[in-house]
Amino acid sequence: MCGKISYCKAKLGPFAEFLMVPSERIHSMDIPEPIGHFYYHSRVQDVEDQVEKVDGHYRSQAKIQLAVLKSLIKS
């Protein structure tokens, strides 16, 4: 990594906007298992794991929004 803070904004309709940061930036809280490597096309290096890799802005945004909607339905 280059050491710069990176983030992703995901807009969910006109009412909600989420800001996501890479999990390596979060040190003091329990976080759930990852559901995907989003914006994988802009990666610095390949990741060898079983987590889904999602390329492209629109596909990444769609997957993020779907995950948020699913979590809201489960609640």
C-alpha cells in the first residue's frame, strides 16, 4: 500500500450514504468477516483467498448496496 487513507462512498438511494474504509485501518473493534474485495481492479497486489473479488465501480457499488439491503432485511 502507498500509506494513504483510501475509502469508498456507497449511496443507497436518496436517503442513505455509507463510508467504508479498509479493515486494516480499524484496530480497536471487532469487525465481521469480509464479504468481498471491492474495486479489485485498482488493487496494488493480488490477494490469494476465498473472498469474492469484484471489479469495477458499478459492480462494486451494486454488491455493497445488495449486502446492506440484505443486512437490513435480516434485522
